[in-house]
Amino acid sequence: MKMKYKVSYIIVLVILLVGLISASAQETEKKGLFAGLPEELTLSGYVDAYIAYDNDKGNSLRQFSVLAPYRDEFRINLAMIALRYNSKIVRGNIALQYGDIPKLNWPQAPNEYMQFIQEANIGVSPYKNSWIDAGYFLTHIGGEGIIPKNNFFTSVSLLTYYEPIYQSGIKYSYTGKKFYSSLMLLNGYNVLADNNKNKSFGLQIGYKPNDKADITFNNITGNEMPTGTAGKTRIYNNLVVKLFPSKKVDVILCGDFCMQEKSKIDDPEASGSMFSAFASMKFRASKNVSLMLRGEIFQDKDAVLSPVYLMSDSTYSGLKAFGVTGGIEFNPVTNSYFRLEGRYLSADKDQKIFYEGENTRFEVILSGGVEF
């Protein structure tokens, strides 16, 4: 019953938000289906479904799979509806969601109702090109995201798997002709409800010299250890380079480097580190067909983010792996897609982490989505 009341409360908040925005809107209004809604208000929806297979049959859920996490079933990855308001001085977003992605990646009990809220934030513009926003946001970290339609692939790299998905806090952002930046005060790394008495700081600095390149540096710094455990400052750095050399080719280069004090696996008083990267490309072979390719590497020998594994040589290490993914996408219309992709993952030869003591895994995902 408690869960039912919390979901009802969220729905009431959405209705109130629409009412408040409509009451304060300009006189220009939409026609047809959205008659009565102000021009500044947009309503959109999105659904993604999938079926996935891999040969790592020892786990009920597929390892390292933020998206398409279940094996051998037709399932809903994500169904969402978003209400967004944008005027010159005020803006707000609320996006509600359902499916395997929020069920497995958003907070669990006692805050499981949060899985239905993808975003909920409000902002004000103190002066031109600047905004102050507060609430729940999707993360500013990474070259891939949690929404499949925004990625080249439905699967995500190991780098993305260990990056934060969401964040809560307040941020100041500025967008110029070529440069953009944000400063953030956050509850922490991939948390909505705070897990300690500390706050983390976020930073984004971007440079877009022209229509063919976009370079972004992202950072989160703070103590991410929960209350009751020894504090450890984590400095997480992320660099994303997006290149658009022609109308047919998009390229994403992404690298992460993380340091955390008192985390070295063979010296608890020394700082541990993690490095990961991927390079991906999308080639539009025709108006409706695209080909994709991605290569990735993940090196977390100090287990800063990944679990500690007992190696076959009786030593301990965090995850060390690389992978290659290839796929094809068909777009029957511009707002929909069907994807078929295959991925090969290989852990370190001494990390027998897959089915029957193997260190490799092969997976296939068939997915489709539509935005409206």
C-alpha cells in the first residue's frame, strides 16, 4: 500500500506542474491533440523493447548489462514520458519511466519509488545564456547514456557500466558560442538520496569549435563512502570527443581516469586508480541503414569501482577486460529504429568470471524503439 501511495503522489505532482505552468504561460497555445497547452510546454514519449542472448548462462541476470539485462526473453527496456517547459527565464523537466532499466539501476528499497522518476528539476535564468537548475538529473558524465535511442548501440561499454547514471543537486551552467560549462554541488556519485553527510563537486567544460567537433571534460570529486565507513576521496575524470567528419560518419572517443585514496589493492594506505576507454563509430550506409563498430578497454586493477576477483594465480584484482561490438541499425522512419548487434568480451586470462570458468563471453541483442 505504501508503494501505491508514493506512485500516486508522483502522478499528482505531474498534474500540479502542468496546471501551474499552464496558468502562468503566454497566450500563444497549441492546437489539436495538445490544444490548451502553452507553446513553451512539450510532451514526448519513448519505448524500447529487446531480446538478448549470451553464453554466460551461470547468472540469472546478464553481467555488465545496464541495458538489455535479461536473457532469452522479450522485454521492455524502457518506457518513458517526458514533460518539459522552456521559457526565457524559467524551465522545468519531469520524466517518468518504467521497465528493466529503471527497475535494476535506480534505487531499491526503501527508496524504490525513485525508479519511476528519471528526471525532475526546475531552473531559472539569472541572465542571458546562464541557468541555475536544481533537482534530479541524468549524469553529465560519459559518451554513452542510459537511454538507448541516444546511443549507437543498445549495449553499453564497461566504461559506461561503471559510470554514474543519475545525480541530484544544484548546478550553474553557461553556454557561449563555442564554449559551455557547468558547476555542480551534488549529493554524490550515482546517488539521489544522500548516503553520507558530505557533498560532491561536479564540473563540465566543453568546447565546440565548429559543426564537426565537440570536446567535453567532466569531473566528479568527493567522498563517496557511505556513513559508518572510513572516508575516501574519489576524483573521477571523463573526457568525451565527438567528431562528425562527414554527413555519413559520427565518431565518439571516450576515456575515464579515476583515483581514490586508501584504495590500492595491495596497499590499503595508498591511492588506487582505474582507467577505461572506448572508441565507437556510426556509418550511415544509406538513408535507412547504419553500421556501427565499438572497441573498448577497462583496467581497474585496484577494484576502485569493480568487484575484487580471486585470480587463477591466487592473487586479487579488480576487473581487467576488453571488448569489440558490431551492429546494424534500420530506421523505417526517422523516429524509430531496429538494431541487431553482437559483442565479444574478454576478461584477463586469470579472471575466470564467466560460465564454466571461462574468461570470455559473446552476446547478441535485437532491439527496437520508437519516439513520439
